[in-house]
Amino acid sequence: YDDRDGFIWMDGKLVEWRGANVHILTHALHYASAVFEGERCYSGKIFKGTEHSERLIHSGKLLDMDIPFTVAEIDAAKAQVLKANGLTDAYVRAIAYRGAGEEMGVASLANPVRLAIACWTWGAYYGDAKFKGAKLDISKWKRPSPETIPSEAKAAGLYMICTMSKHAAMAKGCSDAMMFDYRGYVAEATGANIFFVKDGEVHTPKADCFLNGITRQTVIGMLKDMQVKVHERHILPEELESFEQCWLTGTAAEVTPVGEIGPYNFEVGELTRRVATEYEKLVRA
Ligand code: PMP
């Protein structure tokens, strides 16, 4: 992704895509002192763009990082980089990180907080899963306790277990992995939240040790408007067998039906299709 035309916004100005580099002694590269956002722009408007800017600042605070830009400045920077690249339908990636500084060690307070924003076109996250349902592996890695790491942050360090889970899933021909949490409850996929349907009602893991996705919250709101009952609760592995439908939510994933999780099968049912369609309408409204 480094050798191409385009522009990336870095610390207040647009730089050539090929020149958007950081020094090898960037603190974040060694110690994962970085938080980021994934957003989608639809027909020239970022869906919930301001909420994403707010979450970025909040994630930074959880990692002792004060991002030196306001929500309004971050929103403006995203608009600027989209325009510079001539994109109206794109994925937007903002990343705040501790750069190279006066010192190099575990403590990062002497390392300046940097902010960069890139954007590029990105189609369906799970390819044709939208129609037939994605195939998910069950990961051996568990989502950590909020006493181990600030799990509500969208922090780079939390993605190591996601990357390893996804590699193992891909090796088995799956498109993603479902992870349990440190207590053994169903948690989420490696880059998306998860929902289940049973007897016309929706069940989704309580977001108490993983990212409470903006798409997740949007979909819960949509379901409530549709008068569908939503249970946010702890879900045990043995319950997986009893669910009829399943879908994933995320900015990149949007609403993606799930057909299989390990040995369990789900139908791409009416409610799943309806939620996916309504979400598509909403993001372009
Ligand atoms: N969980 C993880 C681990 C993610 O990476 C994402 C994508 N940001 C989500 C959930 C969904 O979050 P959102 O709906 O805000 O994109």
C-alpha cells in the first residue's frame, strides 16, 4: 500500500502518498502506542464521522495520549484528504500514535502524539458473504479482561490477537474468526461485532470487554425502531447451537450474514436480510 499515487494527511498537512513515512524509532512501532479509526464515506458523507473522531480522542485518552487536534479539526482533515484524493465513496483510516522523540523506552510521555489520516476505496469486507453468509472459525485466543488492557479503546495493541486469529481462520478456509472472551462468553469477530437471532428476537454479547462498535449501536437502534426485541447479554458457547441466524456488524463489514461458525450453521434469514438492507439505506440517507 505504500507505492501509489495520492495524498495522506499528516499532522496538519497533506503529503504525497509515497512520502508518508515515519522514523524506525517511532514509539508506536515498538510498543503499540497507537489508536485508530475505520470509517466509511458514502456519496461524499462519512457515516457518523464525528462519532468516530470523538472515539479516536477517547481511545487516545485511555492510552495516556492527548491528540493535539479537536473533533472539528479531525472532521475537517478527513474531508480534506477525501477531496485531495478525489474520493466520495471510500474507507477512511485515522491513526494517532506516539512518534519518535527525545527518549526511547516503555514510557512514551517524551514522544509527541502524531495524527495521520489516509483514505482509499474498499469494497465488501467479506466478498460475496453478503449473499451466502460468511464462514467463521472459532479462535483459540480470548478477548482480554478490561483489567488487563483498556478493552473499550480501538487500540493497535488489541489487534495482535485479532491478526493471529484471522491467520488461523484463513488457513482453514474461513473468512474470519469468532472469539470468546476471558470468561468464556461469546465476544466478537476480529474486526466486527456479532448478533444472533432466535425465535424472532435478537441476542448480542454485552460489550463489556470489547469494542462497542458504532455499527453495533446503530443496528441495535434500528432493531428497536423495528420493534424487534434485543437482548444484550452474556452468551455461552453451548447456546450457539440454538441460534437460527447470525450476522456481523462493523464499519468495514457493514452488516454481513454469517453462514457457519465452526460446527454450527445459520441461515441467511429474513431478519438478517432486512437489517442489511435497512443499514445500506441508512448510511446513504
Ligand atoms: N470490533 C473490532 C475488533 C473492530 O475492529 C471493529 C471495527 N472497528 C468493530 C468491532 C466494529 O466497530 P465499528 O462498528 O465502530 O466499526
